[in-house]
Amino acid sequence: MNDVLHIRQYKIILAESVPELALAELSEFGTWLNPLPRHYVLILKSNELPIADPVVFEKEFKEKTALSDKDVTIEATFGPFTLQRAADTKWF
């Protein structure tokens, strides 16, 4: 249970000029939530994955999506994703 509560997550916000992500093509990363346009939460399947390291994830994500630093903001955090945490964040 503790592993579930502390699983790596990434908050991803796209710039206005960037189209929505094709989540079906990014499913290999984990479970995606899209609570608002251009706002995403990725929940990893395991903290043992190499992409649990934020540097590795950012590199792989940008390679897969062809986005640059100016196109996307990525914030690493740990779970769980709850309504209270979502309400407390500045982008929700």
C-alpha cells in the first residue's frame, strides 16, 4: 500500500500554441489524466522504472513528443493524486 501512496507522478502543462497530447501514443509511460485542456498528470506504473528519475523522464518525453523546453512545463511529484491535492495546486 505504501508504494501506491508514494508512486512518482509528473504534472505536465503545455504552452497555448501546442496541440493536445496523443495519450494513446504515450501510454507506455503509465496512466494519464487530463483534468483541464493542456494540463496532464502522468502516474507511473512503478518507482523502479528508469523514468522515475525526472531527468530521464523529461528527456524521453521530449524525444517522444518532439516538444522543447518552451513548449512544456514538467513538475515531478509523488502520489497519490487526490481531489484535495488537485484543488490545492495552482493550475487546478
